[in-house]
Amino acid sequence: MAIEILDRSPWRVTTYVPDEKETQTLGGTETHASVGMELVHTLRAYAARLGILWLVRFETELRYPRANGTIGTFYPDLLMVPDVKIDNEQPYVVSEVGRPPALVVEIASDKTVRRDVGPKRQAYAELEVEEYLTFDPRKGKGLALHGYRLVGQGRYREIPPAPEGGLWLNTVGLRVQAEEPIRALDGPLLRLTTHAGERLLHSYEEIEARDAAEEGWDAERQAREAAEQAWDAEHQARETAEQARDAALAEIARLRALLGDSTP
């Protein structure tokens, strides 16, 4: 559905999508939430590691201008904007920040899938969101992952699959790939990989890696303490041997002295 065009300034959205409310957009499943939160965590951790500023938010309020002068509201599962910092309690208001998000990710659920791949995709293109990613983790959907990149005003072109699998995202310089559950009872997730081939860790993998590292440090510390104890024991044994030798030499000297005194 199109709305009457009154303003053709940048970021004015012509395609009409009814305002979303937070309670209407939540996926309602643990899988839906896990995909989004893990992706947010990974992107934040990666940006922190590189020392760059990325605003990365999960299911946050996004207010955008419509062409008829009204304000529309989305709650994307993830948005990312480089070099922007705003208060955590504040919604993302395009007109106030001065630019749209660079990357938006929508995770399909029974309640949102039709909007995500239909009018919202067109609306995001008109809003000039550089890259738009949709992921369907629902059973029987084949972990469908689609990416779209802005190629003109209000126009997306689908991002071609990467030879390595998944899709390369220019906005973050990472490859995203749908991943089957790693652990029993877990749902699928989205894996991010660098150009160097490094697979960025999910939060629980970071915890496991940290625990393993701490166990390694503990083992190293215990080995070092054992070595120090062995050195102390060896040092003590050496001191005891030296004391015994000194005592023996002293006794020999005493006996020699006695023998010398008794010589006619």
C-alpha cells in the first residue's frame, strides 16, 4: 500500500507499513530470541575488540519519517549503525540521529514473516538502509537466509551467496551463515566469520573458551607450584647433605686432633 507523497527528502518512506508495537513483533520462541541476542553480542564484542564504535541494538524502537509527514515505527530484531552513540533508554529516531541504520536484521516468526519479506523490505530500501538481512529459523524452512543491498534510491538487489557459504555483509565486513544447532535442544544460530577465516564465538562458546583457558591456567599454576615444591625439596635435601658433610668433616677433624694429642 502506498501513501500520498508529500515530501521526497532523504529517508522518507512511501510504502506504508502499520506502526509496530514491541509486543506485536516479539517472535515468541526461545530460538527467535537466541538468534538475535547472540548476533548482537557477537557484533558488539567484535567492535569492542577492534576499538570501533558500532551502535548495535536488539528489538529496539526505530522511528522513521513517512512521506506524508507522519512518523512510522519499527522494532527490528537487530540494527547496526557505525559511529553513533545514543542513550540506551532512547529510541532510534532517524531524523534526530541524521541517518538510517546501516544494517537491519529481521528474524522470521509466524507473526512477522509476511511483513519481513514484503512491505518492510521495501520500506527499509526507501529508508536507505544499506543492507537488510532476513533469517528464518523455523523448523522446515531450511534455515533460509537472504540478504539485500541498496543499489539505488529505494531499490534493493539480493546479495549473492558467498563461495564459502552464507553472505558477505559490507556494512560489518563479515560473512554471515546459518548454522545448525551445535548442542542438543538448542536452536539454529547465525555465525559470523572474518575475512581471515576466524569464526567469531557465540556467548556460550566464549564462556566455554574462558573456562578452558582458566583450567589451563590452573593446570599451569599447579605444575609451576609442583616444580617449585620439587625445587624446594631438592634444595632442602642439598642443604641437609651439605650439613651432614660438614658434620662428618668436623668429626674427622676432631678425631684427628685427639689422635694428635695422644701421640707420644
